[in-house]
Amino acid sequence: MSISWRAGRPELRVLFESLDDENTPAGCQRAGRALSDRLDGRKGVDLHRYRCVEELFVSDDPLVNRPTIWHSLAWRPGEPVRYKAYFNPQVETVDQAGVMEKSTEAMERLGLSTPWSSVRMWMPELVDRGIDVEFVALDLMDSNRARVKVYFRISSRAWEDVNAVASLASGHDSDRAERVWRSLYHGQDKAEGEEPLVCLAFRQGSNRPVEANLYFRLPGNAQSDEDAAGRISGLMRQEGVDPRSYRALINALAPREAARMTGLQDLVAYRTTAPGEPADLGVYLRFSVYDRPAEA
């Protein structure tokens, strides 16, 4: 679950994988495809682009621990629910040559060859730096604002590599984003814990990605969820968003006192918008399923 603030207004999002009774990668793939079919016809949902590329990202024998089709929903009070589908180009192989082949074919089918070529030309260098393509996502809507999003995992955890990917987008402001990084990570060049992510968003009619979303990890970098909430609140104030409702949310959802736990606040998403306007902010929450770690 995540909460996003765009123009200061909150939005609820949920990202999920469909399951079936088999509890296998192939079974989850079938369940994901079936959910896409059930979404067809809902208000505002259009699967034309999804149908163009679905077969590229499914497999008769999907890899274990590599999800194939995920979905997300986003809801803001007073507006209809919006949906998105996520594909995994690593469904059959983690080799980046095969991943790039699938991703490039998908972008060609979606009419995005030109902006994708501005990224693909840099991929040999990025791969050498340990930067991999992780997911491809589609807005399930018929609109000229619909996006195709490509997610990159930054294994070095270094700001330099995060910014190298994000700077491929026309809407990215490196100086603003670096100030956020330095603020969240207390001036460090590298983050701890799981790898950060960068998402590049593509739209029709542009010759390069139009937006970059940066996903900064908090576990391993903040001492507690209270510390993480303090860092996020400071960022919100910096961007002109009142953090009081967010602090109330964390206090309501944390299973125990936030100062005595860590890991609930998993990711901070940051995307710069037009100069002089507040950035888009988001926080991803990871809830504990069990009350103690599983036995090895």
C-alpha cells in the first residue's frame, strides 16, 4: 500500500500479485491474466495496449521468484479508480540481453521506439554499472496522458547511479532530487539496505522519457519508524505539504510504537514537476505478515 501526494492532495494506491490455488509461478501468471480480463469494460479501463504486449511477458515455464503480471489501483476521493498492469521482462531469464530484447520489442509495439532509443543507447554503460531493467508497467487507460513506465534497479545504491538514470528524463531536476537524497540519507553518497529504484515514464509524442520517479529505501537507513517518519515529514514540509495527516496515519497503522520498530515505511517516491511547483511525493508501506521471523 502507498500514499501519494500530488499538488498536495492524497491518493491511495495498492500494488498486488494475483494468486491461485496452485501457488506456483505459472498459476499466479494465469491468475494475473484472468484479472486483466475481468478489468476489461470497467469505467475508464482500456486494454488495447495491454493486449499488444502481454504475450511478450508470459511464459510456459516462468522463473521461480520472478512475478509475471502484477496490478495496481489508485484512488483519490471524488475520482474513479485507475488501474495499472506490471510486466516482468525477467520472466524467463535474468540476462540483460534477453531483458532488453523483450523491452525493446514492447516499446516498438507501443509506438515508443523514439523515446526508448534515447535510453537504450545508454544501456550497455548502465548495465556495466550494475543497473538492470526490473519491470515494465502500463496505465490501463485510453488517453494521451497514459504512460508506459520502465523500472530500473540500482545495485550500487549510489546517488551518482540513481541520477544517471533519472537524468535521461526531460522532467528530472537533478539539483532538487539530490537535496532530497542528502536530506533523507543525512548527506551520504550511498544508501544502505535494499537497492533504490528509478522509474522512467514514456508518453506518445516525446523523443525521450518525460518523467523520472525515484524510489529511496528507508529500512537500513533510518533507526526506527519514528526516525523515518521524521525524515519524511521534513521532506513534506520542504515541498509545501502539511505532514500532520501522515503522522496520524503512521500512528494509526503501526502495530506498536513507531520508535520501537522499523520497516513499516519502506520507500519514499519522489518526482520533480514543473519549476516552482511542489514535487510529487509518495510513501510505500510494508506491513508485517507474521509476528516473528520464520524459521530457516
